[in-house]
Amino acid sequence: MLTQRGAVDTPSHLDLFDFLILLLQRWKWIAVVTLLSLSCAALYLYFVPATYQARTTLLPPTPASVAAYNQDNGRAGLPVWDASSVYSIFQKYLFSDNLRLSFFKSTVLPSLSEEQRRQSEGDLRRAFDRQLQVLAPDKLKPYILEVDVLSQQPQQAAEWANDYVQNAARLADREIRETIDSSIRQRSAHLQRQINLLRETALKRRQDRILALKEALHIAQSVGLEAPQASSARVSAEGNLASFIDGSRLYLRGSKAISKEIALLEARPSDDAFIDSLRDLEEQKAFLDGIKTLGATSTVQVDQLAFPPDVPVKPRKVLVILAALLLGLIAGSLLASLAGGGAPRPRRWPRPGPAG
């Protein structure tokens, strides 16, 4: 719209340049608000205690570290332990609530102050669950595990992470050794039962033999036979010879031979020498009883021990200061644009004069 002075009015709103001029004119407002924001951030960093994170990384054990669990287990008929089976037992304890509760009662509670112990045990347990985390960070490599511990004391965070892994490894090692010992005892008891059964059977057979010989002796004495009454001409067939030795014609051996055999059988202290498979079973049992889990063993490979951290994970001072600075500048700019003094007058551009 044309004015009487020949100038054109511009829109009444402020453009960016005018707004920057306004902020420069009221820089004290921005400075004050920014300083207040930075002061709040400094107070926050001063009063909020720093929290440190310690981490230990775990891998499956090496074949050499589990070799001591397999002392000729294959020959003895016992299960063979490989790295995968050993690591699975370790993982079971590492993720178990029982180990977490035991660690909480034995390690965490004694480290708390009297004021902290006044809280309910449930609240303390929930806080500890947030402090200690067992993770498998890589889904493509689930065998890589991490134990993270948060604490206000860096040394304590590292000790807790390492101790927790050691407790899980110790429980896994104890279970494996107990399983091996139990398998050995069961296998040894089975062999011992077989040995006892063979001895009992041999004793019964010897007693049956004595009974049969006594009946044959009675018959031989009744008919007056003292010397054997058999010859190659009279006993030619294998069946007749068997009946002569062990069967109904046993009395034909004569009373003298029968009496001597009865005396020997009754005086025999043990039948072990006459049991065919007994010595094999005794050898297996002796070998089994001699198995011992010797040498160093490990249920987990610690890829990286937890060390006391130098930098806290929260609060992050740089981020807090930058956020406070940004918020102070934004809030100060808004306050400066809305505070008193009015907005600067819009600029008017002169209208160019008429062409010559």
C-alpha cells in the first residue's frame, strides 16, 4: 500500500535478522538463564553419586581344560564330557536364581551400610537385580556371555563380577565331579553284584556236585565198587561218557575216586579259580575304582577379567553439561523474546522513485 511519503510498508512480523538483533540486545537474559541451567547441572553432578560398570566376558572351555574329567571314561563305560556339555552346566548355574540369591546373602548384604539394611529385603533384591546382569549380547554367537555389575565403587564392581563367575564355575565343577563319582559308584556296584552272583552260583553248583557225588558214593559202596568200572571199550560214545562222569553212572567211578573228589570239594576255600568270567569282571571293577579326576579343570574360559573402571557410566558429565547448556540457551532465548522492552520496530524500505 502506498503512503503519502511514497514508501511501501513491509509486513509487521519480525524476520530472522530482526530476531537475532533482539537476542543480541537482550543477551543478559540468555546469559543468566544459561548460567542457572549450568548451575543446576553442576549441583546434579555434585550430589548424584557416580556409578561404575565392570564387565567380564566368558567363552566355552577349551578341550584341554576338560580333559581331566575323562580319565579313561570310555574304557570304563562312563559318560564322556566334552567342552559343550561342561559349558552348558556352567551356564545353568550362571543364570540360576539360586546362585543369585546365595551371592546376595553372602556378598552383597554384608557390604551394605546399616541405613541401607533397614530397607526391606525385597527392595534390596530388586536393586541388586538391576546391579548385576548376565547377558548374551550377540545373538549370532550365544556362547559369548557377559556379566555386568554396576556399583558406586569401581573396585567393588570388578570384584563382584569376577566372584560371581567363580562361584558359578565352582558349582558347575562340583556337580560334574559328583556326577562322575556317582557314575563310578553305580558302575562299580553293578560289577560287584555280577561278581557276587557268579560266586553264589558257583557255590551252589559245588554243593550240588557234592550232593550228587555223595549219592554216587552210597551206590558204589552198596555194590562194592572201589575202582572205576569204565574202559574205552565199555564207554565209547560221548553220551555214555557224559553220563559216566556227571550223570546216572557216576557211581561207576568207584568209591575211592568219589570219596577223594568229595573231600577236595568240601575243603575248597573258594570257587574263584573255576569261574570263567570272574577275573574279567574283577579287572573292570579294579580299573573303575582307580579312576580319579586328576589335574586342573575348568568349566569356563574367561576371555576378559573385570577390572576396576576409571570412567563412570552415569551420570555422564559431558552429556549433562551439554544438555544443560542447550536447554539454557533455548530457555534464555524464549525468555528474552517474551520479556519486556517490546519488539524492535519493523524496518521500512524506501520506495524507488519514478523512472526519469
